[in-house]
Amino acid sequence: MTEQQGTVDASVRRPNPLLWFWYALGGRLPARYGAWVLHDTTTRTWVLRHMARAFVQMMVPIGLVLLLLPGEFWIRGMAALGGLLLGLFYSVAYMPEAAEHRVKQAGYPVGTATVVRDQAARVREVGESERRRAAAAKRAARYRERQGR
């Protein structure tokens, strides 16, 4: 994926919804989806994608709590909400490790996702720095123009 263009290479192949569900539950995808797994764990929205996968993982036990536990619904709902919040907390705490595990399952060396994210961040920082420099030069030119210099 090229960060400036915001497009994904043609070699990146998305899994179908059933395979994505398997992947969200922690399953390993076939080797042909390796590039997509790397993209999934390194794109700008990787944190949101991780949260979506964590939410899907927690829906199974949350659903069981809501359906099978006895008691009033609001009590079951509060228990489910507490479990969901606790699960999301732990999921966020171990987010980089979980992403690296997924990348390792896809056949990449451990640390690849972090390196790719760091490189993309540097590219974004350079672009942002150039944009700020150009904006500052433009403001300075307008100021000099107003001052009659």
C-alpha cells in the first residue's frame, strides 16, 4: 500500500466474510491472504480494525451471557457490558502483540508490522512537515506583502 495515494496493491486480496470472521476469531488465513493480513495490521486504521476483531471475539460469550444466564435482563446486560469493557481494555493493552502474532501467522517475521507502521509514520511526518513549511512560507509571503516589502 502506498500511503500517499491511499490505495492497496493489486496483490492484496481480501478474504470473504466467512474467512474474515474466522480470522477475527483468531484463525489463520490461507497463505494467499498474507499480504492482506500485513495490510490489515499496518494501515492507518489498524487500531479500529483491531477493535472490530476484538468486538467480534467478545460477541460470542456476551451473547451466551445474555441468552443463557438466569435473572433479569438488566442484570445480564450489565454483566455483559462489564465483560465487554474489561475485554476491550485487555485487548487494547495487548494490541501490538496481537497484531504481531497475526502477522507471524501469515508467514512474516515477528516485528514486521511494527517496522511497516513506523516507516509509514515517518513518511506521513515528512509529508506533514513539508505541508507545514509550505503553509508557513505562504503566510510569511502574505505578511511581507501586507507590510509593503
